[in-house]
Amino acid sequence: MDSRFPTYYLNDRRVLRLPPEHFRLFVLANAWAVSNMTDGAVTREDLYLIPFADESGPEVLVQQGLWAPAPDGWVISDFLKIQTSAAKLEAALENRREADRARQRRKREGDKPLDNQPSRDSHVTVEGKEEAEAEAEAEERLSTKAVPQERKASKEIRPAPVRSSRPLRSFPDCSTPGCDGKLNQQALDAGRDCCADCVWNERVAS
């Protein structure tokens, strides 16, 4: 629900002469009355429920003819000529609620299966269903058996690693007394009879 601010207010001297704070009260009071469905009535107790309202505002609006005094407060002049009445708002809300209820009913009825509506598998006989189930079970058994056989075959086809049959060469022992090292190919090529550790020790000692 929305309040209306007609364009002729821009040419209405009563509205144009209002100070800014009272103009604000006039606009917000219309919106508040529509929202609370008071048909333009503003009681003294409800005055301060309107944002930025003060005690001087109603007197100024009454002087300009935009509000009229009432026994328990004030009434916005020409409210029912411009804004929607509470009765019409309530009727519109009730129509909306009834439309929502009808839409929910249609949705629930659409979700329910009809008794005379054939199912997708109504044309399939009992014998046909049994045959289809038996074929599905047979295919499942074949698929479970085929997997281990394929894995076994893959293991059999895998070639064994090739190892060299060439014997490892044995190098002679170091001739230095107390050393249990071995000569390497480099020592043999150089004509030495001691290992690399003994050569290093001799160089350090010298």
C-alpha cells in the first residue's frame, strides 16, 4: 500500500506556504495514515508516532486548511479523495490472500496423482518386467566377473625387469698395513697399490 502525493499540490498555496518541517509532517502524516489504515485520523496519542512530528505542526496544518480538528485529535482534509480508504485496502488484501490460497490449492491438487491416470510402465506386463530384471542381473554378474579377469590378464602381460648377467668386478685390497680398504679403477690405472684414503693421509702427513 502506497500513499499518493498528487501533482496539484505543487500549485496548492496551502502546501507551498508550509515551512519545511511542517511540509514534512504533512507528507509523512499521509503516509502514516495509509499504512495504519486510519482513514486520515491522527489522534493526539499517535501524533508522536509520526517521524519528526512536534506540537506546533498540527496547529499550522489546521490554519492552512490541510488538517481539521477532531474530538481526539485531527483528521487530514481531503484524505479519502486522494488516498485509498481502509475498507478498500482491507478488501484488496483479502482478495490477495484468497488468490494466494487458491494458488496453493491448485498446486496441491496438481501434485496429487490421479487414480485413473495410467503410469509410464502400465503397458509393460508382469512377464516383461521379470525378463527385464533377469537380463539386468545377468549383465551385472558379467560385468563383475570381467573386471578381475582383465586385471589378471594385465598382470600376466606385464614384462619382468631385465637384469644384467654380467658379474661384478672385484678390486684388490689396499697394501697399506692396517688398512682394509679396496683399490678402485682409478688407482689401478695410476699403478698405485694403496687406496685413495691412504694416498690422502700421506699427503696430509707430508
